Amino acid sequence: MMFFVLAGGYGRRAEPLSRIKPKPAFPLGGVPLITRLIAQLRLRGCAGGFVNLHHLAGQVAEAAGDGVRFFAEEELSGSRVLARALPFLEDELLAVNGDTYLEPPLAEMARLAQAPEVDGVLLARRDRSGAYARLLSDGGRFLDTGAAPGKGATPGWMYAGAALFKKRALAKIDEANFFDSLRRERLDFRVAVYDGIWLDLGTPASYFQANWDFMARRGPQGGNALSPGAGIDPRARVRHSILWAEARVGPGADIDSCILAGGPVLENVRHRRSIVSALGVFPLF
């Protein structure tokens, strides 16, 4: 099985952070998201993979590292870009969203795809927030998608951001949203239930929370999430904050529950629940 990380989007919902870094390069526990994604896909047996590039392409490519094939897009094509992997495939391709951290159950997805009539497998998870589009199925078969019902709605199922395509199905994906092609072509996609770690880095607030959820699963951690190269002067006070590699906190600074996304050295300042960057200071929540 090979993988394709969809990593070219602008990440509008994550502004202003996504104007500095593309979402796939956002540090998660100090390491770029796409670096972590690719590492755990390889750990689960993926032979190799592909990454599309568009917004801040150089940063995505650097974080993805060696051993993947890059497809640069002058204009984003959505799911259509997956077809560029066809000449390199034997059969199956795992497509993964580049703004979400998860650990897809590849063995279970491959098992569901074994039946000759099956065209692919979608990964689904419970959505108790009502914030995501519904994934509708019957008897383990994909039927359709629906709009997000809104907060307070009855828990339902949502697409978890990973899909396994057989090569014959991938050849029929010619719309920006692959669900449209699934419906039009009446492709037989099964649904695999996923209840593992799932972290959405789509907005600054969800990215902030994702760091603490990620770090909590890996045992006791310090009070901050630091990327290599970030610096905190011992005379500064920094709590429950995310520091990107370019972030420097100098003497007299008092920082609490912030994302520090580079910029000048912070000295003798006080910030709470903010995004502090070279672009300015913005509310985090």
C-alpha cells in the first residue's frame, strides 16, 4: 500500500498561522504534523508515498523529507490530484488529509477492501460536536454525505480524513471533492470505524488544543510545546504555550496560553490567550 498526503491547501481557517506556515508543517509536540504522519504510515507498512504541493510549498517539502514523490500544483485541483499517483501504483492508495493527525488502522481497512466487488474504504469516527459534515452509511457501505447538523446535535458519523482507493476506483476520481465521484460512479466503498487518536489542526484554537491532547497521550510533559530552536530566557515566565522554531522569549516576558509563531524577541511584555507573530498579535480564542 502507498499513501498520498493532501498538503497543498491554503488553510484559510487557520489564519493568521497559515500565512506563516502551511498547516501540514504546523508543529505538533514540536515536530511538523506531516513529519509525524509520514513516520507512522511507514511504521504501519506503507511502502512509499506522494505529497502535493502548492501553498508555501518549500516548507511542506522540507517537513515531508526524503522518500516521497512530490506533485507541484499551479492551481489546486482538490481530489483530482490523486490521479497523478496512478502510474506508480500496483493497486491500493491511502489518501490522508494533511491537516489532521490520526493513526489509520491499515490492516482493518485492507481487510475490508479484500472483497473483489469493493472499490475502497472510508475511515469514519463519531462526531459528538456536530461541527463536521455527516457520513451516511448502511450496513457498512457508504451512501452519501450530509451537512454539519450544528452543535448539540445527536452524535453521528463523520469522515475521519483517510480513504483507501483501489486503483480502478482512483481512475474514476475526476472531481475536486472525491465524494461527488463516489456518488456519480456508484462506487462500492465500505466504512471502517475508527476510535483512535484524531486531532484537527484546522483552526488556531483546535491546533492549540491538539498539541496538549497529543502530548498527554505520550506521558508527562513540560508545561510548553517547543520546537527545536525555540528559546526561553530563564528570567521569562512562559506557561501552557506553543513555541515555533523561530520564537524567542527574553527577560521580563510573561506569556500564558499563547502560540508564539516567530517574530522578534519578546521582552518585558505580557500576553494571554493570544497568537504572537511577526504579523502582529491576534486573539487565540
